[in-house]
Amino acid sequence: MSSFTVRTDLALEDRERIEGRGEEIHGVVLEEERRDESGICVTRVKIETKNGAKVMGKPIGTYITLEAPALTEQDEAYHREVSEELARQLRSVIPDVQKEQAVLIVGLGNREVTADSLGPQVADRLFVNRHVMLEFGKAAYNKGKMHRISCIVPGVMARTGMESAEIVHGIVKETKPDVLIAVDALAARSTRRLNRTIQVTTSGISPGSGVGNHRNALSAETLGVPVIAIGVPTVVDAATIVGDALERMEKDSGLQIIGGREHPQAVSELNNMYVTSKDIDEMIRRLSATVSEGINLALNMEAILSHKE
């Protein structure tokens, strides 16, 4: 199974993979807590050194993973709990969240491809007010404090002829936001995390990296402003599914189903194929509502101030 690369955007899965090989990871800190009421597991993977970043294959930063097993179910109360947890985690990583700021939210992905349409669909549900506040100020909303929120869906290169990073860079240069939040669909290593996990990271994002379609990164280094990335895994590499199934069958039967070097070679032929759930259209609709609600709650100044008090 070592002849192909297991693709995942989740830092938690990278850490599990490295630990599974019995390797020590210096410069990487793991913190985990579980919410008893909702069953949501919150894991923080902090990559603190260049050595840790090299071993993990991810930039230095904080990677927060929310594992919500019932996220695939049509339970509005549960989805609200996930949104509230997401809001709490976002507030913990947004710099100076108690101060009024200009926030640019970027919905990455392809609206025409269902499994990749999370970012655009989240953008459709966001509360944006920059245009109103520039014209009328906060008095238009009768509030004392408000973030100035704007949003963009840059689309994909096949439609625009431009990298998403190029479009976003131009918008950042023109509108000068204090912080950028990017939302995108991710790739997972495990099917049990498909549509059930939300990752929040302070290291930015490279659109398409999980499916081997690397694009220029959106990060503090490339844009000059803090970048918070939010993602949900909506696809899994087909090779990992087949490989895991073969390994389980071999373990249960005690027989080697495909012998010698043919085993990894046969699996690696599937390495450019990705699998999603059959109800992905409905899942994206629910997930986009949950994620957008979490962002809206996180940027609600009144909620932030009351929470602080």
C-alpha cells in the first residue's frame, strides 16, 4: 500500500497515518475534547515547528477538527449545535474578533460539480453588509458594533481563465479586509469522516490540493492578511476504499487475496478516482446551511460581546 499517496486535507488524518507507522512527531501538539451533550469531538492539531510541518506535510498553524457523527442526519437541532460549536472555534482563531473588522469570505469550488459546490452554496447563505455600511453606516442596522462583511465566489479557472488566488489577491488589494475566511470542499482519508467533519485552520488553503489539483495558495504569506480556512470532506480517494476493504478481508480470512507487489499496484490504478455519497446534493444543502450559520454566528458582534461578558 506504500506505492501510492493517500490524499487527505485533514491534518488529523495525517497525524493518525504517521502515528500508525510508529513514528514520533516533534513539534506537533494534539489536544482533544468531547462535548457530552452533542457528542461532537473537537481536536486541535498544532504544528509549531518547521520539522513538524515537514513531517506532517502541512504548513505551520492550528488545525481544528469537529467530528460530528450525526451531521449527515436531518436533525435541525443537532445542526444548530454544530453551527454554534463552529462559531466558538472560529472566534478562537480570528485575530481581534472583539474589534470591528472588515471580513472577506471566499466561497471556493465549482458550483456545477455538486461535491465541489460547498463554498459557493455557503456564500449564498451568508449575511453580507459591506455595501450597506459603506452607504449608511451601522445606523442602518441599529447596532453599535458590526463587522463589515463582504463575500466573493471566484469560480474555477475553466470558467474564468484565472486562478482563484489571482482574483482574491486583486479583491484584497482593492477592499483591504482585516481577515479572510475561505470555505472549500475537502478530501478525506476515511469514509467515516465523509460529510461528518469540519476542519478550521489558520494556515490558509491550497484549492484542489486534496484531489491532486494544486492551485496557488490563499494564505497570510500570499495575501498579506490572516487567512482562516473552513472545509468539509465531501470526497474520498477510491484507492483508499478498495485498499482498506482488501486489508480487512485479508485480516478476517487470514489469506492473502492479492499476492506480493500486485496488491499495491492494483490499488494504485484507482488513485485518480474519487467517491462521494449518493445523496451528496442533499448533504451539500444541509452542510452549507450549517457552515454558513456558524460563520454568521461567529461574526455577530452582539453575540461576541455577550459571550465575552
